Amino acid sequence: MKKLILILVAALGFVTAAQASENAMAWDKAPNRMNDLQSLQNGAKLFVNYCLNCHSATFMRYNRLRDLGLTEAQIKDNMLFTTDKVGDTMKATIDPKQAKEWFGGNPPDLTLIARSRAGSGGTGTDYLYTYMRTFYRDPSRPTGWNNLAFPNVGMPHVFWQLQGEREPVFETKDVHGHEAKVLTGWKQVTPGTMSQLQYDEAVGDLVNYLQWMAEPAQNSRVRVGVWVLLFLGLFAVVAWRLNAAFWKNI
């Protein structure tokens, strides 16, 4: 009887997950600029200026930004708050109790967000790239904002001055035999300080930095991995020829 109940619960969970996946918004592909230091530096600047007010990155130290080509003087002048030191970790100044009152919960740590958000829809950067570009005004929400990739999100749109205010445009279409609202575009209500192309580029830089922050050594790992594979390939050829020469007269 217990096994039957477990099977039914698992089946129900599978159906629910499948329906959620079917109705979930498709993620846009994030640009990959892991070797673009200028993009990473701009992403780090956006992160410090806009995200670090509420979100911490407690597993990342400011001095690690030297790996992005920044000098210690540039980090002090452009990345640090007045009370921070170069060797400090990136901790938000927001009071967790106030954050819970304002947003319904303490904003999550973003050190590993690009890795933890990966799913069937794509990579974590794909999700973040889509998420940061699908905010819209919603007077029914406490913050006045909602999000298509994360419905009823508690976070406000911190980049609204850059992107401006937009409204999603839906069209009713037949999806798998059922009528559903499908996003067909956006209506710009008020302009931002950036064009949509410029904003997409800025968000791409930000998620690029978040991907780097989740694993700062990944570029080195990839470079070393290529050399290791080349060495193993060459060693395999040498071993094959030695094996043939050894067994030639036997």
C-alpha cells in the first residue's frame, strides 16, 4: 500500500512538473563573453552599483576582481563602499529584517546564482538574462513590478531607469489543443536612458560577470583542459605505435 501511494505521488509530481515546464516561459540564449574582459568589468560594475545594495556575494572577495584586469586602485575607486576594504567579501548593507518586511524575504546570495539556476530551459545565465529583461509594471504587486520569467517575484526592477517601463503584449493562440496567452512583444510605456539593444548588452555583461563569479577559474580550467586533451591524444598515438612495434615480431 505504501509503495502504491509513493508511485501515485511520484506520478502526480511528474505530471505537475511536465505541465509547469510546458507552460513555462522559454528562456532567451544569453551571450557568451567569458573571454571578454571589458564585458566582465562592466558586469562587475553593474553588479556592485545595482545588485550589491540588497544581494550579497559572500564567497567572493573584491580583490579577486584583479583577475578581470582591474588594478587595486581601480577596485578601491570604483567598486568599494567607504567602509569596505579590498580583502573583504562582497556583503550587502541591507538589514535582513527590513528586507523581509519590504520584499517578503531576505534577498538570496548571488555568488553561485548562475550555476544554481540552470534547468531544462537552458543554463543559469540564460535564465538570468531572460529574467532581467522581462520585468513589467504591475500595480497589484507590493513593489509595483512583476516578471514573466518569475511570476509574482518580490524583487523590484532595479534597472527600470535604464530600460524604461514596458508592458507585455499577449495574443491568444492554440497551444497543444488549448487556448493560451502567448507573448508576442512589448509596448514601451516610458523610455529609459538606454535603447533596448544597449540594455540587452548591459544585461549580457551582468550575467556574464555572474557566470564568472560562480567559478572564477573556469577560463583557466578550459585552457588547461584543451592542453590535457591534446597531450592525451598525442600520447595515445605514441602508445599505439609503440604497441605495434612491440608486437611486430611476436
